[in-house]
Amino acid sequence: MSPAASPAVASPIAVFALLGFALIAAGAAEAADKVKLRLMETADIHMHIVDYDYYRDSQSDTVGLAKVSSLVKAARAEVKNSLFFDNGDLIQGNPLGDYMAQRRGLKAGETHPIYKAMNLLDYDAGNIGNHEFNYGLDFLMKTIAGADFPYTLSNVYLLDDDSDPDNDKPLFTPYLILDRELEAEGGARHAIKVGVIGFTPPQIMLWDKTNLEGRLRVEDIVDSAEKYIPQMRAAGADIVVALPHSSISPNPRKAMAENAVYHLTEVEGIDAILFGHGHSEFPSAKFEGFPNADLAKGTVNGVPAVMPGFWGSHLGVVDLDLEVADGRWSVVDGRGSLRAIYKREGRKRIPLVEADKAIVDAVREEHQATIDYMNEGVGETTAAINSYFALVADDPSIQIVTNAQKWYVEKIVQGTEYEGIPILSAGAPFKAGGRQGADYYTVLEPGDIALKNVADLYIYPNTLRVVKLNGTEVREWLEMSAGQFNRIDPTAAGEQELVNTSFPSYNFDVIDGVTYQIDVTKPARYNKDGEIVSQDHRIVGLTFEDKPVTEEMEFLVATNNYRAGGGGNFPGLDGASIIIEAPDENRTVLANYIFDQKAINPAADNNWSFAPLGGEAKVTFTSSPAAREAAEELGFTLLGDAEGGFAIYVIDLE
């Protein structure tokens, strides 16, 4: 080695200097303060402020922000630092929401009862859900004005008069930077900037087209995150909390996806995700096997995440371990978990907390007014109505709705170009157990019908729509609905579950006015995204007035704005086939029908059934244990108890 290439020899002074700098740096690292921060979330409260079921006119142990309030107080008391957020779907969802929006209304400066309650809980920020738009933008803005905390929403914009989307103004602040001071484990206090960003499903433009078309535009959730999160960091956000009103799906990413949380976990710069919309609980056994999810720790792709059920069933909690040194923050670790307001023991629900009296007292007037409103009578039924078996047999709880819709459309087409075209009517079971529990069914005895019963039969504030379709399009609509069922192998002995529990019951449309059977030995023709996945047809024997339905036939079909506008991804239903946008809600139509008829007989007309199965298969269906008598009338047999307080029945498909 040449002298020029030989290594330099450091002097003792230089060595000591380097060691000193190293020790100083090590000391700085050791001096980093450890800070714990708790993030809490409510989502999908849907106006369940108090612990009450307005349909049954009785107290409930399974719902209510008043119950969650007790969990919040306990969770706050356990830690030095906490922040509390709401993730939307607040102002619609039960009769109290309808009463405020449609009967009582809000005067200028008046506080909506949801904010009378929430303002007592010291929320730090909120996000906008899709159901916030159900009553229109004007009512939404009037309601939000009563909140004592700020809102964020990053992917919705107000349309202006030009064609340049780049200068459209956001409907709400796209993100927030909250200035807070946190206490370290050793007692020192440190300033922190917490970035908060919200998102809502792009599908609001379909689901609330009447309220929003021409007024708003929506962008993709993940694209919005990638746009704004770097801006949040540049604005000084030390940590970023995402509040997507969006659920989680393992499907590959696609533009304008409704359930985008998984792909948000892959966006750089998000430290925690508090999500909602799915009316489910994360972390929980329901997500067993979900890709890259650690259910014990409550993370997805390493990002702490939580979804707190619905109607106030849970409080979502994310606990972050932070470190701060020289004003620079880092997230060391994080965990997501849930706290429930009740637990289940067999068929019993055991309350775990008491309702917060301050919350109950804050809305006492509106609560009682809603009870009085719901007890107003509209008519009577001469037969019992229940939805215990609405997914597996033609059902009176759907029949009464489709009858009312047909009655309404027959009147409004008189004297128009559409008079004389056959009218069909589509309806779906809304209260059919499922994830909402073993008592989530409509049950009416013969006798008087009040508004609470009408709202129980039709729980959504949809408005009536009429679409014009040909016979083939009607058949494909029914094919999509038939995705409600699993494929049954008639040659296989043993129990086979009939209903596909991942298929929402509100997407199981029955179309009255035609007659048909469903052959569940064949594979479903469509997947849940409305894509053809099989060339088979489950719908067989489709007839109208005893004649086979053909492509040349034309029909008017009464439905709702959600379905007619594309909700549920049904083939041929994207808004283009709508010919009548009625001003009335479907449940108003139902109430007026009952009022007009005075006494109704809602017995199902049995226009649909399953094709005979044959073989040895024992086909099962889960419903309420209270459905035993109704099961016997249909020829079904109680097999035994199921998880979650349900019961298993054997369905005769011979």
C-alpha cells in the first residue's frame, strides 16, 4: 500500500472528542420522552342517542350514545392523554332522526338533539358519513352548525359554474391540524400537532342523487388521502389520524371504491385509522383470516385500526405509544381494541354500563315527542306480519310494501304515456336478523297499525322511483337478488346453510307482479359487484299473467332511489332507466296506502318459491327462536340453538 493510501491515525484528543459527541447523541436519544395517547371513536350512531327502541316502544340494553358516554368517561380516566372522534352516520337511522328532519324541523340557531348530546362529551373532531346526506344539504348544514367541534371531509367538493374541477371548493375542511399538549410518562408536557382527515363513500352521488346531483362532486378515498396527507405533514402534523366512513375489503383496489380502508393502510403517513360504515366490529373474530390483519393487536398492515360496531354498541379505542425529542414526534407502537356496552350470555343480553343521565336528560323533550309521533295510528291489519323468514319464503312484511308501491304507481301513471304498461313492484327485507341480532325482526300482531309500525316495515328514508325495463332486464335483476343464497348440493347428506350471510338482506329484492322460482342447485350468476361469474341462471319459470317473460315485454317497476340509482350494483340499474322520480318517500307511500285502505290483509301471494331440490340435503336457515310458530305454519322445523341467540331451522325445499 502506498503512503498516500495508508489510513490516518487519529490523535487522542480527536478520539475523546468523537466519543464525547457519541455520548451526547446517546444522551439525547435516551432523553426522548415517552408519551401515551389514547384515540377514541364512535361511528354509525344513527340517532340512537338514548337506550331506547322506538319500534318496540321500550328500553334497550344494546343501543345508545348515552351508554357509550359511560365507556368514554371510564376510558378517559385511565390515561393522561386522549382524543375523541366521531365517524359519521349520525343524523339518520331511527324515528328520532326522521321526526327531527321531517316532522319538527330545525329553526335557525336551534341545536339538533344529536349535538345536544355530543356537545356534552367533548369530541375533538368529526367526519361526515353517507347517511348525513339523506335529508338534503340544507338540513345537514343547519344540523352541523350546532356542533361544538370541527368537521373534516376531504373527498367531497361543491360544484361551481365553471368546468375546472381544480378550483372547486371542499364542502368541509379537507383536514384539520389540532394543536394539543400531551403529558409524558415522566410528567413533562409537550406540544403536538394532530392531523385529522375524513372521507365518505363516493357512492353518495348514487344513493342521494336527488339531493346532490348538480351540487357536489366526489373523489376517490385513497386518491384524496395521497393528495392531502403530504400537505398535512408539510403543515406540521406530527401524527395523522384517518377517519374514513368506509369499511374494509380485501379486494384489489379500484377507483371510487366504497370500502377502501385496507388500501388506506398502505398510504404513507397515516398513523391510525378509526373507521366505520360497515356496521361491524374490528378487531374481532368476524375478521379471522383477513389479509395482514393482527386481530390480537388490532392492526392492518401494521397500522392500528378500529371499527366500533353500530348504534352505540361499542367504543373504539386506539392506544398509541409515542416518543418526542427536540419537538420531533415518532409513533413507536399502537393497538386497536373495542369496548362493548353489553355482552351476550346465551340468548340474554347483559348490560355492561348504565346510560349517562346527562345525555338522556339533554334530549328528553325530543325523545318523548318521537314516542308520541310514532304512536299515531294509520289503520289496522287483519293478519299478523313478521319478517322471520323473509329471506326464504314469500313474506307479508315485503308484500305490504310492494302492494303499497304498486297502488301508488297505478295512480300517478294514469293519463300519462306510461298508462297501460304492466306495473311490477320490488321490495326487500330490511329487518332480517343478521349482524343486527336475533331480535332484529319486524313483528306485528293483528290490530292497529301506528307510524312506528310503518317505520318498522320500511326503515330507510328512501324515495319512490319507477324504472322502465324489458323482460330480460327484469330477469337479470332477479338473478342478482338470487345471490342471497349459497349453492346447495342435493346429493350431499348433512346440513347445508341456505343463506349467504355476506349478502345484505336489503339487496334481496322480491319483485311482485311476476311469478318465478329460484334454483339454488345452480351457482349464482352475479357476484356482489354485479359482475357475471356464471353463465347459469337461477331464475326459472319466470312468467307474467301465466305467460313466459320475454325480452320484448315492457314493464314499469316500482322501487326506491337507492336501487334505481345503482345501489347494490344491480345490472341495468344505474339511473338511466328511471322514468318517474316521485316526491314521496316509500314509507310515506306505505302509510298513505294503509290509511286509504283502513284495514289491510298483508298475506303473501306466494309469487316466488324455490325450485324443488330433491336429494338428501338438509337445508338450514338461521332466524329468531321466537319464530317457531311461524316456522310451523310454513312447514319448517326447529333444529336447535345457534350462536348469538339465534335458532336453526330446517327449510323444506322438496
